[in-house]
Amino acid sequence: MTALTPLDELWLTEAVRLREEHAGLLDDEEANRRARASGGDLQTRIKHRALWLAERDGMRKALHHWKQGARLALIGLAVFAVVSGAGLAFAALGDGQAPVNVFWALGSLLGFNLILLMSWISGVLFAGKSTAGLGRLWLWLSEKLARDAQAAQLAPALILLLQRKRLNRWLLGTCVNGLWLLALLSALTIMVLLMATRRYGFVWETTILGSDTFVSLTRGLGAIPSLLGFSVPTEAMIRASGDSALSIENARQAWAGWLVGVLVVFGILPRLILTALCYVRWHVGRRALALDVNHPGYVELRERLMPSSERLGINDAAPAQLHAVQTGPAASQSQGALLLAIELDNQHPWPPALPENVTDAGVLDSRESRRTLLDQLTRFPPARLVIACDPRRSPDRGSLALIAELARCATATRIWLLPAPDGQILDADRVDDWHRGLQQLELNWTDNAPLTWLESGHD
């Protein structure tokens, strides 16, 4: 999976906050502990906590699927834009059997585009937001193509995050103007190809307007294109084209150049400029994105992530489900070997004789001892960890959750299911429960003392 960008980290943090607002607080004891151990300011700790929860609960994978869906949706819209642009060109020029009415052709190529362009600009300038349907369609398609239940909060989280800096308009503006630019470029390409392979005649027609109106309109629209080198029909050509399509080659070329020039100047160039402007504003603005740490959802985390005094003890209820142990710290980040036990009684002599390079962490039999050890392991993760358990006890959900949390702090972990004390026999059903629970956590276990592996890393 690709590395997260700064925007992705903020995005996932907002998604976790929205999820907790709708479904209640997540089981975050370990996430809070790791965030406190990571240090930094409140925003850094909030992000660290959220990213750990997102990784654990599958939201990071859902983000990857959402972005894949966004790319597919954008590709689909781009294909639609290319096909639509080609359709505009065919509709404007026809099959060459009849003369082309230049102003009908111009209306076909630019009319709908100009109406939507004015609507988008008005929305940005006066309403302060972009109401582009194509942009909203893109977000909707992205969510549908993600096909991941964990992606439900991603689109709302992105919108809320971008609204703080009013970046929605620039992201959607880049998308919308870029798609229209692609459509107009497709129309220009097809139009040039048609003109290069077919003979077109150009006329203008009217019932109530005079020829002077069309002369002025044609010359006015061609003024800027002429500065860029596009040809403009002479006044005589314009007046003559009001009666019938001129067969003169120069007239055909002049009208063709005028039509292409008007499309470029009044269609393609505005969309190109707006696409570049929106992209630059989006690119610059996203660097200034940050969490609103004064939001009530984050204010509640302040005491847990930056406590004024350290509290010991675990007060949260056991999680509703267990999560498989993820990869622990890399070998380069850990060192040493550690042996510990969970809730042993006096019938088990403890600790056993240990090699010199193995440390005894004692027996975890209280909330305080668990919290203290977890804090230490987070800061100084061991390379190898053995957790001794008494299989006479039931493997309840809390014990398995603690084992999983301990195992995530070590590079490699083994579970030692201790033999029964002299004169006692282990309950086979209870041992099977331990095996099933450890299989769910994807942890290895042994009935024999794994001290050789603990000392040297192999058996």
C-alpha cells in the first residue's frame, strides 16, 4: 500500500472523528497510549491516534479503494468528455452535403459551454461556492466505485476538511474546467480533421436582422483570434455568404479559420486558464490545511492525549471484537528479549531460570502493572517476547486483547501455555479454547519453555 500524503493523514483523521460522532467512541486505549508515546503537539497526537485506528479498522485500505474509485470515475468522465466533444463537432459541421450555418455551428460548439461557464463563475464570485454538477457527480461516482463499507465517512470527511479553507471550489473547479477543456479540445481536433477531409461551404441566414449586424458580429468575434493569426472573412465575403455558400477557396478557408479561432479564443482558452488557476489555488491551499483542534470532537481528546497528570489503570470495557496482531516494530527498532506472565497463582514457581540476556518483566496481575509495562514496551520494544499464560484459566476476551496489545509491541512473540502444577490435569476443552483464541490473533504458542528461542532467536 502506498504511503500516506499529508492530505491523506488529515482526511483519515477527519473520517475517524465523523465515525466516532455517529457510532460512538472507538476502543482506543492502545491508540491513545501510542499517541502519547509518539510525543509532539496535540494535532500530531490526534493524527497519530486516528491513523492507528484507521489502520486497525480498515479505513486506510478503504481510502486506497476510494482513491482508486476516484481515478476510475475521472477516467470515465474524461472518456465521456472526449466522446461528447466529438459529437459537438459532428453536430456543428454535419456531413458536408449541406452548407454550414456558421452561427448555428458556433452555438452548437460554445453555447452550452458558455452558459455553464457563466454559472460556475457566478457561483464562485457571488455565492462563494461551486455548484458544478460534474464535480458532485465525480465525488458520487468515486464513493460508489470504492465498494467498501468503511468508505462511508470518507467523502463527507473530505468535504468538511476542504471547506475550512474553501478548497472545495478549487478542487471541483479543476475537475470541471479540465473536463470541459478536454471536451473542447476533442471538438477542435475532430473539427479540424473533418475540415481537412471534407469540403464545407459556410453561410449565415436571417429573417429579421440585416447584413450589417452579421458583418459587425463576425468582425467583432474575429478581432481577438486575428491577433493570434487566425483568418477572418472580409466584409465582402461576409455579405456574399448571406445569399449562398461561396465556392471560392479563400472564402472557405477564411470561414474555417474564423470558426476555429473563435472556438479556441472563447472556448478553449478560458477553460485552460481557469483549469490552471483552480489547480494552482488547490495546490497552494492544501499545504495550509490543518486540523481544527478546537472542534468539540478533538477537545475531548486533549486530556487523554496530553494529560495534565498521568493516570494509571484501564477503565475502558473490553473491545467488541479482537483484531489480529499486526506486524510489530522492525528488527532495527527493537532489541533484547523479555519474558512475562499473565495472572499466575502461587502454584506456579516464577520466574524460571533465565539466560543472562533475557529480562524478566514479572507477572501482570493489576491494571497499574499492565499500563506501566505497555508504556515501557511502546518506548523500548523488545526483539523477542514470550508471554506465559495459565491454560487452567479461561481465555476471556480481555486476556486475549491484552495479549494482542503486548504482541504488537514486539518484533516477534510466542505464547507459552504453562503445564499444570503437579497432581493436576488440564481441561482439554479449555486448552482448545486457548488454541482457537490464539489462532484468531495469528500468534504461535508452545507447551514447552521457549527459553532457547528467547535467548537466541531460534530453536
